[in-house]
Amino acid sequence: MSFFFPALASTITVLHYVFVLKPALTEKKPLRSETTNFENASPKYDLVRELGPYCFLWFDLQPEKSLGTIKEQLAAIAPALEQLWKQKEGRIKEFFDVQSQIQKICGEIAGTSEQVGGPIVDEADLSLKKLDEFQSQLQELQKEKSERLHKVLEFVSTVHDLCAVLGMDFFRTVTEVHPSLNDSTGVQSKSISNDTLSRLAKTVLALKEDKKQRLHKLQELATQLIDLWNLMDTPQEERRLFDHVTCNVSASVDEVTIPGALALDLIEEAEVEVERLDQLKASRMKEIAFKKQAELEDIFARAHIEIDPEAAREKIMDLIDSGNIEPSELLADMDN
């Protein structure tokens, strides 16, 4: 494998020969027992028995005279062993870093971003193939995180726009979903868990329904205002004071985008005005009705038609006070 190279394999060959084969051949002792002695020769050389999963051991037995003394042989291979240790530690760090990122993203998706401990690296397999598998898994998780973050930001933007139209506190609304969603935290720190996405979706649906109901209520009030204004000949100057209410009288839900257009205080303001005009309606209707009655009496007089003005006025007052007829209907009947 690329992690090891022939020179290192030669080094392992030397160690194996010096500590295992040579003593066994010279003293004619069982090879298995000498293997134990080799393993206990020095902690540093424990690495030799760990190399099995990572490299192919080939044995190139050199003439004894070319090996030199044990001390010389150990001195010669020490740098290679040190380099091997460093490479192994570097590979372990690569695995740890990749697995840590995988663990972190999995925690963010599950909604448990607080990590109890770091990942455990399986030192039995530090091959490039295994590392590539972890890196591929990390790339897939990073893609999923990016898609989730995009959805979260879309939901948050929609919540912001709806809260603006409804006159609601945006920061309070999103913070109730998850504290990380307000603007005080960076984009990468926002929650992307399944629970957060679900709660955001429900919040958007609730706000859209609230917007629909408020618009319906405001349009009813706007219609009542227009009818009352027309009934009582309200001047345009007074009507313009409520343009922000009547401007949406025929608008669809999606067309209402102005901040505060459906705020509760605006709806309450319209309700108070409708109630005020309703209270004025009776007295104004009597005034308007009597005015029309006077016009009718003048018309009858010019036509030489005799009528009972007092009886007509009493009838008008009784109809208005009873509430059994709409003032607009009464005026229409008088016009006819």
C-alpha cells in the first residue's frame, strides 16, 4: 500500500531476522517461543507486529556478515521506525478529524450537537481505502447539511416576511422555535435538526392562516366603513384617514405584503371607527331622512298633492329606532 514502501519492508525483514530467525536457527529453538522474545525486546518495536494489516511482509535473508552487530542494525533501522511511527500517527489524526466532522454533522441533524466524546479510531484498519470511505460519507453529510441549512434559511425568511405584515415580533417568534435562529448567531450555527425544520414548517402554516383570517376581518371592516361613509356622505378628507384599511378591501392574501398592513392595532382601530360610525348612524339617519322628507314635501307641494308631514316624520323615526330596516334601504325607498 502507498502508506508503506519497500525500504520499510526491508527494515522489518531485518528485525524479523535478527530477533526471530537467527536465534531460532542458531540455537535450534522453537520459532514460536522466540517470537515472544522478539516482541518483548523493546516497546518501540511493538510496531512490527502491528504492521500485518497494513503491508506485505517479504523476507530477504541477507548473509550474516552483511547485517553487522545487533547494535549497528538497530541504529540503522531506528530512523525508519521513527518515520513509521510519525506516519501512523498522522494517519490516525486524519481518521480522527474526518470521523469528528461526521460525528458533529450527525449530531446537528439529530438535534444533539453536544458531543459526549470524540470518535474512536479503529487502528486495525488505517488503509487509504477505509479513509476514502469516511471522506465519502463526510461529503454526503456536508451536502445534506447544506440542503437543510438552505431550507432553514428559506423558512426563517418566510417567517420574517409574515411577521412584518402581521406586525409581530420576528425575533421572539423564531427564538421560540429554536434559539439559534435569530440574527445574533452565524449562519453555520443555526439548528438544522429534524425537529427544528418541523417546527418551522408548522410556524409558517400558522402564520399564513393567521394572515388569511386577519385579512378577511379587515376586509369586512373596510366594507362596513365604505358603506357607512357613503350612507352619511362622509367627506373625502375623513375617508383618507383610513386609506391604509380600505386599500386592501379586494386584495388577495398573497398581494398583501406591506409591513404592518394586518397588524392587530390597525384592525382594532378600524373596529373602533366602525363602532363610532354605527353610533352616529341613527342620529345622522334621522337628519338625512328628514332632509329627504323635506325635499319630498316640496315636490308634493309643487305638484299640489296633499300629505301629512307629521305622520310621515313619525313613521321615519319609528323605523329608524326599531332597527328593523337598514337606513340605506329606507333612503332608497324614499328616493323611489
